[in-house]
Amino acid sequence: MSQDAALKRFAPIFAALGDETRLHLVSRLCSGGAASIARLTAGSSVTRQAITKHLRVLAGAGLVRSRRRGRERLWELRPDQLKQARESLEAISRQWDETLGRLKEFVER
């Protein structure tokens, strides 16, 4: 996959993670596993409706998914999406390192 294609593919993920509330939800799902809306709102001033909207954005970006368990819906992280986004950032970081290395060589000559 080209860098441009990767950036286009992962832009929704980075946009979704750019919100503090959504980033907090991802963090909670990373550390606590699958959780219901009630559990995700516990101890927070954010309403259930707001959490639901944020989870839908995260789901649209492919970061979380939900499944039914009885009467409640459990939300869980999709770590594969985060891993792929991280790999994309690492590739960009390597490119920057290479570019800075070439610049350093040029300046030192």
C-alpha cells in the first residue's frame, strides 16, 4: 500500500482519536475489555447519549465494535485497526528520520 493510500485509509482513525472523550473511551476499552454504555459512563459527567455518539464515530472508523449480550450492548476495541494505524505512523517516522539524516549529511559537508 502506498503512503498516500495508507494516509487516506487511516485518516478517519486519526480523526476519531483526535477527540479527548473518544481517546478516553479507547483507553478504557484497552484496559478494561468489553464494556456496556453504563460501565463506560460510570464516574463520568458525559451522558449516555453522548457516549453512544462517540462510540458510533469510533465504530465508523473501525476502532470499536459492539455485540449484544442479553439486553445490553457491549463495546470492544478492535486492536488490529490501532496496530495498522501505528504501523503507518512508524513508517512516516522512519521517513522523517531518513530525511533528517540526509539533511544532516548535507549540512555537515
